[in-house]
Amino acid sequence: MRSIAEQAVSEFIGTLALVFIGAGSVVVATQGGGAGLVQIALAHGLVLAIMVSSFGHVSGGHFNPAVTISVWVAGKIETARAGVYIVTQRAGAVVGAALLRGVMPEADWRRAHLGATLVNGISNGQAVLLEAILTFFLVIVVFATAIDDRGVFKSVAGLPIGLVLAFDILVGGPFTGASMNPARSFGPALVGGTWTGYWIYVVGPVVGGLVAASIYVFAFLRERRVAAPRTETPIGGGPEENLP
């Protein structure tokens, strides 16, 4: 069993990478030399797939408070561990955004608001709903591939989770930035100073994640009482594990 310190470092690095690469792709795309939305979707999807595959055996590779809260509600991670994850995810997001601000030309990151997720062309209510729907797809795949001990995580690792992020961005990116992740939105908002509508990226993802977790648990896991070991259920810790 991994120590809580190892898991905290894992969540910090993974979230840092997600923000640096994901928000960085938004900054680069605004320069006009990239492929725009497809470039942004691929950057987010690839970095998440690789980080989840790399650190899934350590912390579960959440890198997202909405995922951690959903896993906690499902009883697959203890309260103390969940709290540490959320704190380190937000810290990683801030450091990732700060590093991005440090290496990008000021004119470029200011033009892109440091890759902050912002609502465009729809109402705040529609934005919350859209973020909730997109996060629902993300969390339901997390549960199906990595929480359920019958899932395919051992075979395909983090690829399906990364691909969900990519296809969600292809649809939701133009309207909300398709965050699906309060930490992904928090880092650029804090470092870049753009807080417009930030609450949307907390409420939407958390609600969508909780709906997905509830549906999956009651529809597919309710009759299953198997406490799978971490090697089979990499995304969660499970209440059967004690904090070292």
C-alpha cells in the first residue's frame, strides 16, 4: 500500500501536468499557428491518459476534485485521503499555471487569459448543465474502467479516460472550455487573475460527477460487495484500506 505522502505527490504532479499542458495548448492555439480545438482536445486527452497510466498504481490518478469527490461518495476512498487529494490537486494546478505563465510570452498568455475556462455564447445556467453533462461522461467512464473490479484498466490503462476528456472538449470547448475539473479551472484563474464564472466550474463538474457515481453504483455495483485490491481498482483506495 502506498503512503499518503506518495499519493499526494502523485496527485500534485499529475494535476500540474494537466494544467501546464492543457492550459498551455489553449495559449498556443490563440497564436493562430495550431489546429485550434482539435489541438486543445488532443493535448488534454493525451496528458490525462499518460498521467493516469503513469500514476494510477500510486494514487489512482484522480487529478480532479470532481473525480475524488465522486469516488469518496461511492465509498472507495477515505475522507482524510480525499481531503489530501483535493488540496494537492489545487496546489498542483496553481504551480502548473505559474510555470506556464513563467515560460510563455506575456502577450500570448494574457490574450488567452492563461488558458482559463470561460463561458462563451451561452448562459450561465446552460454552462453549468453542459459542464455537468461532460463530467458525467468522464466520471461514468472512470467508474466503468477503473472503479469496477471487472473494468479494463489493467488492459488499456488511462487511455479511455483521456479519450473522454478529448471528445468532451471537441463538443464543449467552444462554449465553456470543457473543464470538467475544478482544479483545472482554479490554477489559471488564480495565477492569471480571471475569475469570471469560476463557480460554474465547481458546481457543474461536482454535480455531474455525483450523478454519474450514483447511477453507476446503484445500477452496476449495488449487488457487488467485492473489495478489489488496488492493483485491480487503481482509481480508488476503498474503505478497507487504512491510512499509513
